Amino acid sequence: MEWFAFQPAVNKELSANKELSANKEPSANKELFAEQIPVRQLAEEFGTPLYVYSRQALETSYQAYYQALADGPHLICYAVKANSNLAVLNVLARLGAGFDIVSIGELERVLAAGGDPEKVVFSGVAKQRHEIHRALEVGVHCFNIESEQELEVIQEEAQAMDKVARVSLRVNPDVDAQTHPYISTGLKDNKFGIDINRAPVVYARAAQLSHIEIAGVDCHIGSQLTTIEPFLDALDRLLLLMDQLKTQGIHLKHLDIGGGLGVQYQDEVAPSPSDYLVLVKQRLAEKGYGDLTLVVEPGRSIAAQAGIMLTRVELIKPTGQKNFAIVDGAMNDLLRPSIYSAWHTIVNTLERPDGENQMYDVVGPVCESGDFLGKERALAIREGDLLAVYSAGAYGFVMSSNYNARCRAAEVMVDGTEAYVIRRRETIAEQFDSESLLPPA
Ligand code: LLP
């Protein structure tokens, strides 16, 4: 968490804080910074809960992919679903990133953020006709086709528009990604992709279609993978498929190995993009496919560590059983702990040298027992303290909702000593702007 680090507290400002000095707050040694800005200042200025992203962190994780792939033909398609804020997309577009999208909403975001449609791959199990139409209109790089039916629909739409749709088949290699079942996608009983054994027949059909151009093959076996073996198993199966396709006279131009590389949330050790891609490239070269364009669709490994969520301790509530730290952020703001029992490290943004750790369940105000950000966390905290929930840059804000009629949080991007609001806090009026009453009786 290089870009979010504890640095000596800005004491002058702390002692100027009347509330703190009135409470005779002992001076803290260190406080959390986002790049060059104390996060305390961001919370005071923009309120909480607040998503804070580091531009440098985003750029550094993108560059890790670029450096691993720069020596050969490649396309890095950031998976927009991980964090689709326009400013995030724009930062990546400026670096030359492509994008992996799964809906027309994501496509329009990419375009609005200055992304190049020619570097867009369109994934997703059920693309609708209007979405296919728009993607053809703007000229996306490729459709990742997930079923035989979809192939026919894309042919029809392309024909009607007198365009040629470049496609790649997303195959399901039946590989266990050894990750959480909800984010595992490469097993036979998952809804995703075309059975790899069936793929040769579907490629043969695609080759016959007048408005389809076969561009490549694609697979994505799951997310938050912390070992490389499942990726390599899937790759080996794709390579066998490609050998088979050659005998059918079908030569592919690209190989899309999807996203899925994990990050460290707790004590996992996640491979780096280069650890992983060196092995992929080696395998391709060995099998005579070194000149294929390698496409990757990383989401989490680009955005997760580039963001934190700040949340304020509202109340400390000891019960007979445990201590609850009730904070102003909740499951509607950050859903991952509730639905995947995901661990996100939680820290007090102000170190309390004199403070004693106690165990807390850090919970939000939403009316569900499943509303928690972390359970059994050792923290030295008081009411009013500002906590940071780490690794919240991916699948954080994007999965937030208005549950309990809560306004969605604001998002800020820090760049050195500057902070930019990249999404202002939602207002209650905005929440029901699009609703209407029935006509009077
Ligand atoms: N490509 C495809 C086709 C995908 O379905 C996904 C993620 C990605 C790329 C990016 O995968 P990544 O590099 O981010 O692992 N909400 C869950 C994660 C869902 C991932 C869905 N697909 C979570 O919070 O863990």
C-alpha cells in the first residue's frame, strides 16, 4: 500500500483542531496519507464515507502490465466493471489502455472518458441487440462470444448494418480457479463461455458466416486468483484448441487470457503481472504461437490497491458478547465483506500511540446483520475517529447501492498534493429524481 502510507502527523493542523485540543488528545505520531495529502483533510473537506483513489497507484499498476507485455504484440483491456468512474478510465486511456466492457453503459463510459473504441473488447454472457448495434457503430475491436445463439445474433446485426463483426469465442476450459465460488467462471457448471470441446464446431460455423471475422480466442476463468497454475492449465487447453483449429484452416490473430490476477487483501501472496505473463509468453513461444497478440483483461489487479474507503466511527457499542464500532460506511457502500465474506484491512487513520487495541466488529448503520466491513478487528479507536478500509479501489464504489435510501458516497482522486472530486456525493433529491407518484385518485 505504497501510495497510502503512514507519515508523521501534520501536528500543526492537529493542534489547531479545537475539538481535539479541547479533548486533550495526545499528539499522534503518524497519520495516513494518500500520496501527499493527509486523508483526514480529505474527510473534513468532502465528508464520509469517501472513496479515495491514488492516480500514481493506478498508473503504476497499469505500467506493470505494460512492462510485462511491451516486447510483443499486446492489448491491455482494463476491465471497466472493477471501477468505472470516468476519471479512472480517463487516467488509463491517457496511458493507452484498451478496455474490456460488458454493457453499453460501460462502452459509453469508455467513450466519454476518451477511450479508443478500437481497443475495446466486448465480453458478457448476453449482449442485447441494441448493445451489439452500438458496438458495431463505434467499431469495437472484438466481441467475445459466449454462446452459439449470440454468434447468430451478431451476424444478423452486422449484416443489417453492412458491417463485419470481429469475434473471438470465449471458451470455458473447465478449470478450477480455486477462488470464491461466486467469482469462479471457468468450470463446466458456470454460465460462462462455450464448452471448449464444442468450440471447433462453433468456429467452423463462424467461418461460414458472411459478416463475421474470426479474430481470436478468449477465456476468463475467475477472479482473485492467487496462484498461476489454473491460468496455465487453461492456457494449455486453449493451445490444444488452437492446434485443432489450425487443422480446420482457422488461424487466430489474438489470444485473450482474460483478467483474474489476485491482489493481497490480507495475507495472500499474489503473483505480479510479470511473474504470470513471463510464463504465459514462454508457453506461447514454446508452442509456436509467439507472434499472437496477447490480450489481457485485468480489473482488480489494476484498481484494487489504488483505492481506500474512509469512514467515520459514529458510535462504539459494547454488548455482553462483543464490541461494535458503528461507522458511517455500510454494505451499500462496500458490499464485498457482506457477500463474499471478503477481508478488507481496516486501520485507524490516526495512530494512537497510547491507545490499547480492543476487538471490534466494524459495522454500518444498515438494517441487516450482514452489514459489516470487518469482524473481530483489533483496533485502538474512539468515537469520531476516521478509519480507512484498504483495497477498495476495485469492486467497491461500482457495487454500491441506495439500500436503506442511503446516498452513494463521493469519490476523490489524489494526484500528488492535489485532490479532485471525481464524483460528488449523491443528494437525497437525486435519489428520487427519477421516481414518480401515481396520478391522484
Ligand atoms: N474479464 C471478464 C470477462 C470478467 O468477467 C472479469 C471479472 C474480468 C475480466 C476482470 O477480472 P479481475 O481482473 O478484476 O479479476 N465482484 C467480484 C469480482 C467479480 C469479477 C467479475 N468478472 C469481487 O468483488 O470480488
